[in-house]
Amino acid sequence: MNLKQTALGILLGFGMTNVIGLANAEESQPIVNEHFKHVLLISIDGLHAIDLEKFIKNPNNSHSALAELAEHGVRYTNASTSKPSDSFPGILSIVTGGSPVSTGVFYDVSWDRTQFAPTDTECKGPIGNQSTYDETIDVIDSQGNDLDKIDETLLPNALKNGKCVRVYPHDFVKVNTIFEVIKKAGGHTAWADKHPAYDLVNGPSGKGVDDLYTPEITNPVGFDNTVSTVCTVDNDSKKVNAILNEIKGLDHSGTKKVGVPTIFGMNFQAVSVGQKLGIDNINLDCKLQDKYNVYGKQGGYLDAAATPSDVLSFGLKQTDQAIDKIVDSLKTHGLYDSTLIVITAKHGQSPIDKSKSNKVGGLQTLVQNLPDSSTAAAQAIINAGENEDDFAMIWLNDQTQTEAAAQYLRNNQDALHIQTVLAGESIKLKFNNPLHDNRTPDIIVLPNPGTIYTKPSKNKTAEHGGFADDDTNVGLLISNPAISRTVIKTPVTTTQVAPTILRALNLDPDDLQAVQIEHTEILPGF
């Protein structure tokens, strides 16, 4: 039996193009370590399953990198990311095997009932604080330059072993990551992402990633690359170059010989930005030459069938070309056959159908403008900890007000553009009990499809974070030259990626704490 037949039998037990479901997948045999020495993990943020399918089936893309990977890969066309579908729970879903039930992370800006404000360095003030882990915690120099590192004075505080200490993003995660497991087993680890706050992926040890590279995409007081796909592609290219250096056995900067990582990867932002932009570079803030002719064009999709606009098409093609460079480099350095490539997304984007996009303003502001906003229930919502995008989470100061606040929202469902309010038992069905868990919101608001709780003036027509299908149905492709083209339509979640990666490297998926807590299975077909 040749190498291709052997590896294929290991992965799927099939020798031809297949469309299979769970019953067939359960017949497959475990992966062994003789074949896979490396895992390349890529998140194309925003990539829906339908985006991937339409791209690789387009005759113009028949020679694209994604089409090539799909020719010898398993595509999971019914894959869902985390709920909420924000980037933080989204990436943790992929690298821990868990949801917020085990990770304790609901958003990059959320709430912790045991934390203290960044200025309260003695932990003696009011307890319960917003946990902010986005671009706003970066170090900014006197010239307004973002230095791509975390300013610890902007981090929340918490009591640990009787001491008041800063809570870094990695401290915020309650379970370990694949990087920690692989490093403990002697592997070398690397990751590149969009904010220094992605220190998160280091896991509770703070040391899971040997080579973490986080070039900031959004200077909180300066230039924001995401005003245009052109500048976003330029920012993505920094991470691509890091991967190319790592394939050569160097660190991300290309200055130090460290060996090829056992696991490495990055996130792409160009597709996500292309989906969200109302108009590309509307204020001409991106100063790069527009040789691609996308400035001033509308972003997003052209219709409900997910036909991409020129701006989104540009983001997709540039991302594909970058992946092509990475794949070519793997081939050049003799690593292609021994590398398992995982392509997925932290999140989708909603709505695909721009005609449904409805930017209504902030939820708390909407409540404040209601005629009965002076009632106790309304005030509990107005004064609560809250975060919102295309859904909203509410952490009440007085949790005894939960039932009244939830009912107030239901009573004003039309005015507040609400489809469903989760609180009490409906929260506990999906997450931990807010009365006993320091992170779980008291109330989650799921708005009408297409609703975004943001200012109408914002230059975006889509957002992510919510529970809708457009938010959560993401692309998932696992590829290696020895795998036959296969499509699995069985519903899966991105939490299954982490244990599958460990199994591929002949490590125990149960070494992940979230896998044990949530009983996460490896992906069908493996």
C-alpha cells in the first residue's frame, strides 16, 4: 500500500471522492504520528462555509490555493463556530476545544464579577469590572505609535493568593490550549494574530506560544487598517511573512534559528473587513496605492446568495494568494507532505443579505429613550455592564433584577428590535448559572436578523458576535496531499478542531481541560 493509500485509510477509510455523514465517519481509524509532523492552522476571519464553496467552485479559481487544498482535503460544510461568535471565544473554540462554558471567555470586552478596575491596584474598591482585551490596551508612545505590546496599567486587577495582581489576557482563560499541550510534549509553537491581546492563546500558563507575533491592525488613537481591504491585506502580509520565516526554521522576524514549529499559524482579516465595509476607504484614510481599484467601492455581498462584491472578492483573492505563497514554501522546504493544514474561521459575519442590515444604535441608548425608562427594570439595564454588536450581553449590578429586566426587554421587543431574550433558565441551558459563575451574562439579547446595535453612521453593513447562522456557519477544511477530496455534511463545531489536531500529532485530546469538561469529540472522518 502506498503512502497516499495508507494516510487516506488512517483519515477516512475511503479511496475516492466522498460525501459522508457520521455513520460512515465512525468507521475511520486513528491518525498516527508517522505522517504528520506539523500542523498549520489558519483562521480566515469571516469566512462562511458558502464563501469557501463558491470560491473553490468558481472556474476562475480552479488553480487557486484553496481549490488545490480542497482537492485533497476534507470539507465540513455544516460547521459552526462558538456562540457568542466574537473573535475571542472563536479562537478559543479552535485552540482549546471548549466554549465559554469552560473557557469563561464570552468576548474581548466582557465582564468579570471578581475583578477590579485597572486603577484599583490594591483591590479595595467596588468589585465587578469590565474586562477589556482589545486594541485599547496597547502601549502607545508619545508620537502616537502603537508599539504592538500590552500596557499593563490598562489591565484589570484581581486578588490571587491574597495579592492584588494584573489580569493579562492569558490569565483570563480558565482552561489550557493546544499550544500548551504541544509545548509540554516537546513541540515548538508559534502563532500570529491581529492584537497584542492575543496573548490570550498562551493559555493560563502564559507560556504556551514560543513565538507569538501580534502586529496591531487598529491603532486605538491612530490609523486603523480596517478602513480598507488594501491596508488590511498589507497588515495581513506581515503575518504571512512571519509564517514564511517559520517554515524556514526561523522565528517570525527571520533573525533567529529555532526550528520549524510543530504547530504554527495565523489569522487573516481581509475577508472580514471586505464583508463589513459599507464603502472601502470612504475617507481616504488608507494611503497605500490603490492598484487594485477597490477604493470607493461598496463592500459586502451583492445578494442573499452570497455573491461577493469587488471589495470582498479582492479580500478573498488576496488571502488565497497569500495561502498559495505559504503552500509553495512548504513544498520548497520539503514540509508539504508532513504538514496537516487546517483552514477555518473564528467567526462569520451577519447579515450576508445587506437589505436586512439595520443599524439601530446602542441597546442601552434605545432603552434610555423609551417613555418608561425611569422604571427600576429599565434603569437596571441602563446601568448594567453591557457589550453589543449584532447581539447584546448584559451583566446586571443587581442580579435580583434579572427577571424584571428580561421581561422589560420582552415587553419592548419591537422598539428594541429584539427577536429573543435569554435569561434565567434559558441562559442556564446553554451556559453556566450567572448566579454562580463570575463571567456568564445575566441576559443575552438576540435581535431580529440583520440588526446591529451600532450607530447608523458607522461605515459597516455587517458585524459578528451573535448567534445567527450568518455569524456561526464557517468554513472548515482539513488538507494534506494524502487525503482524497471529501465532503462531510454532518453538523460539527470548531471546538472539535483542537482535539483533532492533537490526535493528528499522536497526542491525547484529553490533555485539553475543555475537552474533558465538555466531552468534545474529534471531527468525524478522523
